[in-house]
Amino acid sequence: NAGVTQTPKFRVLKTGQSMTLLCAQDMNHEYMYWYRQDPGMGLRLIHYSVGEGTTAKGEVPDGYNVSRLKKQNFLLGLESAAPSQTSVYFCASNKDRGVGELFFGEGSRLTVL
Amino acid sequence: AQKVTQAQTEISVVEKEDVTLDCVYETRDTTYYLFWYKQPPSGELVFLIRRNSFDEQNEISGRYSWNFQKSTSSFNFTITASQVVDSAVYFCALSPGSAAGNKLTFGGGTRVLVKP
């Protein structure tokens, strides 16, 4: 059971570089989310998607872009990385409109120097 | 705006002691959902429980129990007879019931350290 898979697991970037985090889920879930986790602040929602081809802003969207071209994939992009984006990023998904359990990936640790 | 506060940042107990984690939330919604997640040292997030705002029954699952009190906007979590494997960060989270999807607002987390 793969569930929610994130790649890469670790990445170090220099300020100004760009990168993309990939989230893939094999559960045919409609909804997908990107969160970031910072010490003492819990997880904060960056962007989310309610279906293929749709995206919406969450609580902390600035500096990030997302795309959901395929139902199973949700990409998070950093066009010009900043040290403030050093964090652990979690992707999650859930099945339908109902407020059910979120299934989380294992996280991707990003360091921006 | 929604807000979840976990006032305890870290709790240290000796094995077999009970430990209670506090969670206080703020929301203007009449329908909402509350969650607890566990994050062990390995880093993944493990779902523990979901409770909707219309169900104030307390729940027990093995050594875990939850006390939902709408009057005080609290959803506290108790681990009875703690074990070393309970060492983790625990997050309380809140979701609006009316919105599409499940946009969780998380508390800052409480780190529980269970010493043998």
C-alpha cells in the first residue's frame, strides 16, 4: 500500500533556486493538500485542490505555486527559494466532500541556505 | 477565523502515568470537526480520532480517551497508563464543516516524552 508518496524526501537549496515537490496518491482521492510544518507552529495549509485541474490558496500561499494536472498528483513549486521556506512539507489527501480522515505523506525536509 | 491552542508545549511523564493533553479551539461555525493526530519520531502523521460538533459523547479507544466539551470549546486527550511508544508530538486540529475539502487548522502540538 503506497498511499501518499512525496518526493524528494530531503533537499537543500540555495537562495533563489527553484524546485518542485511531487505528491502522488494511489487512493483515487479527490482532495489534496500541501502543508508546511515549522517548530511550535503545527502544520499550516499552503494550497489545496478539490479536484483535477483545480487549486486554491490556503493560509500561507505566498512564494509557492501548485498544479493538479492529474488527479493522482499534486505538485508544489518554489520559484525562488528563500530561507524562510526552510521547513518540512507534508502532502495529504482525502476521499470526498465529507470531512474525513486526511492521509499524510511522510514529509519532505527542505533547507534553503 | 479558526484557531487551535495547545498550551502545553512539552509534557514529560514516567511510564504508567496518565497524561492529559489540552486543546482549546475557536470557531464561528456551528458545524465543525475536531481531530487528533500523532506524530512519532519517525515523522509521519497518524490519525487518532475525528469528532463532529454535534457529538459531545466522550470516546475511549484502548488506553486513549477524549473529552469534548462544547461549552468550554475544549477537546482534551488522555493517555492512560502511558508507555514509551506513546512518546510523540500530538496535534489537535479543527476543520469547518461547511467547506469543501478538509482544511485543517492545527494547534502548535504537544510533545509527550514517556520515560521508562
